[in-house]
Amino acid sequence: MSVYKHEYRAYTGALTPLWSRVVVVVRYAIAEAWSSRITVALFILSMLPVVVYLVGIYLANNSLARAIIMRRDNGFEIGAGFFLNLLATQCWIALGISAWIAPRLVSFDLADNALPILLSHPISRFGYVMGKLIALLACLSPVTWIPCLLLFAYQGYSSAHPWFMANLRIAGGLLVGSLLWIAFLSILGLAISAWVKWRVVATGAIFAVVFVPAGIGGIITGVLRTRWGFLLNAPVMMTQLWQRLLGAPEMMRDQLHLPTVAILIVLTLVCGICVLMLNARIRGREVVRG
Amino acid sequence: MTAMNDRIVFENVSKFYGEVLGVNRVSLNIPPGVTTLVGPNGSGKTTLMNLMTGLVQPSSGHVSVLGLTPADADRFFRQVGYCTQFDSFPRRLTGREFLLDSLLLHGMSEGDAFRLAEEAIERVRLGDAGWRRIESYSKGMRQKIRLAQAIAHHPRVLVLDEPLNGLDPMARAESLALFQELSGLGMHLVISSHILDEVDRISDQVVLITGGYIVAEGDIHQVRREVRDKPMQVLIRCDQPELLASRMFTSNHCVEARLHADGKGVFLRTADIDEFYRLLNQIAVEGLIAIDAVAPADDDTLAIYQYLIGSDGSAS
């Protein structure tokens, strides 16, 4: 019979708040994302359009440059249309970056059976997914809303007119439009990472989820002559949403416009499916045999 | 502290993974000390461990650890340390970083985390290897860093899934000594292991499980006594084993005798251990046979495992 001295004392010090523990997961995920040189290369490439647009803003606001290069004074205006193009460019680049980064974030933990060890800490499955999500948002933000807002600020600073305050809606649109898109990409990327083990396949799957339904939606729209097919077409759907957020002129015919509510419902539905996919895969248990 | 707040309690717990049975109607009351979970692969040991570490929720029934449930995550996980059987480490971390992050996940401040990480590394005797990346560790070192992770935050319940796998004999002995030390301090250690002979030496009680059902639980000698359909085997060291065997066979309860390889002892099987010892006492008193030692030969975990579960893993 053992004699228990009951001398053992558990830790009784103060505990940090829950959010600070999520930071550990965020740090892991960011380190994982940036461990590849390809990520660095993609990030540098994503800055090239920003530089081009920056030069555009500079030229548009420099009267000498306008006179020399553009030959006329009012041919190149910086407005919602300009920033819509910038936003769309950066957001589609963000798709490429998320398709590269996201597949390794959850699948590595699942492959290594790391979830039991992580989840046997006071961090929930929700906290784990939030950590990964925040990491992806943090990686995609420098590609999307941050450069967009910086260019907006630069345009506000460079413009001779009281441009900044008059166009604040564009700034709001850039922020909200970017955040909606990168949140969508992040949750989609994590869901696919949780289900697809092989990186190349997962990367392909992310592109497929965005573009294959777009083709099907195009067929539906063409055959049935209905605009609702565009609800499967992420590029069209997002472009329409960004146009409205920025107050840019819409390019498609009126009868092809999708209601904003319908677009938001589709995005929410896809995110809901992704959450269900994550819920099914993010489990603390180890392999149960037999 | 009430009695229940010092125990790991399973109350009629069942866990199903879809249609697959994990464990069924398990009721346990595990006191402090070393408890060994024994069973074949797929018997439900890991499910039991996952249930007591809050990694899975029971399909029915109730699990509490020292009166706490995983719903109270902060307090629950402060008391529980889990050492999984898998090589599950975040990539590119050193042993020290792994421990630090684990402690930060437990909600420790950075200062406490540094101190506790150092203490844990010292306790498992990992030494300077703590500064190296885990990828470069041997299997034994990985076991040690996993163990360090489980004990670093000073839990009162330590759940160890195959903690001796991959360890060399010296490291095993060190680990067993550490387990014994921790249990002696009043800690709960729940260990699953296939290395029964070594774990047996430090176990206070054993839980035998197969097919998701608990076959037996309790002090190993008590369990052995309750397995009445398997005659107990006793080794008697004496100067005249043949004579002793013939004397013992005069009573009906003795069913088998086998000479020890060195000829200085005999293994005897008996269906009635009380009657057996009474007769043995009588023989000893007569003084015709010099008896040097008497020891049970099959009331260890391995023997119980073979009797109750069988070598094929099916309960007999």
C-alpha cells in the first residue's frame, strides 16, 4: 500500500486572459506560413501592382507629369473606379497567396496528431480555429486593405482638392470589401486544409471552389437566361459587391445585377459550410482504432 | 477536500464514435497513486484517457477529475497533464520553446513559464538538448520532452499514454522512478503501457479493459484473488521440491506442479489458496522439508491480462 504524503502542490499563480493564449496558435501559424521562401516571393510580387498604382496616383496629382506624359490635364482621374481596380487586383492576388499558405495550416497539425496536445490545454477548438484564422487574416491584410488604405491616404495627401473627406466612402469600401474577401478566403482555406491532406491538391481545391462554380453559374445564366446563376460566380459576385461598397459605376446591365443581400447570403452560406467542415475535423481525440 | 474531489470519477460513461464503440458503461473511481490501464490495441484505453483529459465528451454518463469537468477549462486543465503517445510537435521548435509555448497556452505569465520550463527540463533530465530543435531528438528524447510538457505546469493528474515506448532501460528506470516519486507526493498517474512487467512494479491499481468494457479494476493482488476459475500459481523454494509436490497433491485443490529449472523449487497451482497455505504451514511445521521462500507466481498484471483478456485480446 502506497503512502501518499499529499505534498504535491499544483500551480497557483495568476493566469493570463484567454485571448493571449490564442496568440500562441497565431504565432505558430504565422511562423508556418512564412517558413517558405515562396511565401516571401508571393508577397513581394503582390506589392508590384501597388507600386504601379502608387505611380499612377503620383502622376495623376503631378501637374508637370500630367502635362508631359498624359498630354492633357483631365484624362486620368483618381476615384472609385481607380480604387476598385486596385482592390480587385489585390484581392485576387490574395486568393493566390491564401491558396499557398492555408493548405498547410491545419493539415500539418492533423498529420502530426498535434491536436490532442494543443487541445489538452485550456484552449478550445474555437480558440484554435480563431488562432489560425487570425494568422491568415494577418498574412492577407498586408496584401489587401493595408496597401489599399495607404494608397488612399497618399491620394488624399497628394490631391490638391479636398479629396480625402469627400471620398471617405471609398476608404470604408476598401476596408470592408477587403475584410469580407480575406475572411471568406481564410475560412475556406482552413476548411480545405482540414480535409485535404496534400498541399498541391488543397491549393487546387481552393481555386476550384472559387472558379468551377463560376463556370457552372455561367452555364446556368446562359441557358436559363437568369441572373441567379451569377450567385455561383465568385468573381462576378464580388465585383458587384465591391462596386457598391466603393460607390463605383456598375459595368453590367441592370438586369444582371444581383441583390446585395443575396450575395451576402451566399457568402454566409459558404462560410457556414466551411465551419461545419472544420467542426467535423478539428477534434481533440487521437486515432481511435477498431 | 472531499473524497470525491480527490478522485477521477467515471459514472456509467459510454462513448461511441458514430457506430464504433469507444467504451461502454464504464464506472471507475480512481484514487491518487499509479493506475495502469491495460488492454489490447483498440480496447478503449486511449478513449478513457481522452475522456479524463476532456478531449472527448462522453456520449452518456459523467466524468469528473478532482471534482472538475472540462467545462471549467481553466481550472480543469490546470490540474491535468496529458502526455500523448504520438510524435505531435509543432515544427521547427526547440524543446525549450515547445515547453514555453505549452505553458503560455496554459495561461502562465512569461516569467513563470520560463521558470517552470527550466524545472521540467531538469526533472526529465533533458539537459542541454532543450536548446536543440525537436526534429533532431531521438525517440527517447521525444518521450522525455512530451513528459516534460505534461508535468511542466504542475498538474495534479498526469495521464500518460505509452510513456515508456522508445526509452532505453536506463531512461525507463528514471521515468519509473519519477512516476513513483510523483505518485508518492499524492499525485494521480494514469498510465497505459504494454511494458507490463515494469509498470507493474509501480502500479497501485490496475484497470483491465477490452472491447470497450472494463474487465477488472483494483489492486492487482485483489483482482487475482477474484479470478477464481484460474488456479493460482505459487513458487516455493525448498530443498525437496518433489516431496513437497507429492505432499501437496494429497489434497484436491492442488492441480498442477512444475519443477523450477534449477531443481530447487516447485511451481504449484491451486484452486483454493487458503487451503493451500494451511497445508503448506502444516508441512513447514513438520520440518521434513526446508522451505526457503514462498511467492505468488502469477498475480502480476501480465498474468491477469492473459487470464482475463487472453493473448488474442478477447476477454475470456
